[in-house]
Amino acid sequence: MTVTGTRTERRPAAIDRPPRRRRVTGEAWAGWGFVAPALIVVGGLTIFPGVWALILSFRKWDGFSPQAAVGTQNYRDLLTDAELGSAVLHTGLYTVLFVPASLLLGVGLAVALNRRIRFVGLYRTAVFVPFVASAAATGILTTYLFSPQFGLVNNVLRVLHLPQQGWLEDSGQAVVVITVMSLWGQAAFTTVIYLAALQDVPAETVEAARIDGASSPQVFWRVVWPQLRPVTSFVAVYQTLQAVQLFDLVYATTRGGPLGATETVVYRVWTTAFQHLQFGYGSAIAYALFLVTLVVTLAVTLTQRRAGRTP
């Protein structure tokens, strides 16, 4: 009977490694350390003011005297504020003028720049430059162009022997002038978005449509435009949000005039809170505007998603 011995193999000593849980925890803390400064800035400039404004919307406070709780009185006053109603109408008129015009102008410029022509890079840069200009610079330019006394536009009309206009001092024209200058700055954004979307349209699809005998308008409306609809929904929502938050250009040009014809909702918030020192009521207006824009954005987003799922 033969007994076969078993040979025991010696394995190298295990290398000491830190526990995985401890290592992951250390990496997580390091990541939070890098992110913490940005979180502090974001929290200090957005979250804290938002929560504080929400608390103030249920109180009456002028910034000096002790606060007084008024419940929902500030929100009830919104329904009977005639000046706020006028600001809502002005904001709605500006939105109706600005959003469709910015979409149409953006599509037109994007189609024009989506070609292989000389100096196309220069043209694209020139279109985008107004977007990075500050509101103060745009306001100064607006005043220089449309001032009734010494504006460039009225000087041109004078040379052409045409009737001069009131422009920024005319209550019926001031909103139109602000819309035009807003388009000068904001249309660059829609142009860039549409230009990127146009370059993502498959070239072979467009070429196949042309081979089948489709004209240029038919190619655009039947082939290109359906692929631009999601981008159009995004741009429309974004530009609507920009429109209802109009403040800087009004502040730099008309200060809500003439006779309150260009006073928007956000400008009304500023005058209520920082001129009349009604911080509680101003916060209520701001939160009412926030809720309206949130509801509209959610409604548009859900509608577009359902439309996209429909076969």
C-alpha cells in the first residue's frame, strides 16, 4: 500500500492593501473637497436667497423695521395690483414679438451660414459677437440709434425727408425698439443652436431627396425641418424664459418708461423691492413669476414628449 504525500505549495505573502471601503471613502471625501467651494458659491448665491425670498413672500418688511407675518396677503394682493397687470401685459407683448422673431431669424441665419463659402468663419463670428456684448453696451447702442433728438435712425429719416419717430419716448414704439435690440443680441444664440442642428442632418438623406427631384424648399420642409423640431422646442422654451425675465435692457434704456410702457414683471419686482422697499411683496411677485414659468415649461416639455412618442 503506497501512501502518496501531498505537497503544500507556498503562496507569496499577501500584499497589505487598505480596505476597499476605506479607500472609497477617502476618494469620496477628496471629491467633495474639490466640489465644496463651488457648492458654497452656488448655495450662497442661489439656494439661500431663494429660500429667504420664499420666507419673505409671506411677510411684510421694508428692510429696517421688524418683520410682520401676513400669511398669503401678498399673494392675494397680486390679483388686484393694476400696475402689475400692466407689467404682465407688457411682458406678454414683448414675448409674443420676441420669441417667434428670434426663431425665424435664427433659422434664416443658420441656413445662410450652413454653406461652404469664403470667409464663412468670419461671418459666423460676426453673428455671434452681439451675444457676448453686455446689456449696458447694448443699452448705450440702443440709445445712440433710437434717440428722438440725436439718434442715428432719425438722422437717416431726416436726410431721406421722412417723418421722424419718437422711438424710445413713444409709448407705442418703445417695446418694438427693445424687441429689435434684443433680437440683435439674442438671435445669435438661436443661430448657433440651429447651425449645429443643421450640421447633424445626414447629408445622404438630403442628397437622396434632391436626386428624387425635390426642390430646395421641399428638401427643407420635408427632410430638414422635421429633424429640427426637437431643437425648436428647446429654443422656444429657452427664449420664452429669457423674454419673461427681461430686465437689463429695460433698465439700461427706458427705466420702464415712457409712462410705464416698457415696465416688465422683473422690472416691477426690482422697483417694488428696492425702490419702494416692499421686500415681501416683491418676493411674492418673483415667486408667482417662477411658478408660472415652471408650469409653462413643464407643460411644453410633456407635450413635446408625448408628440415624440406618437407614431
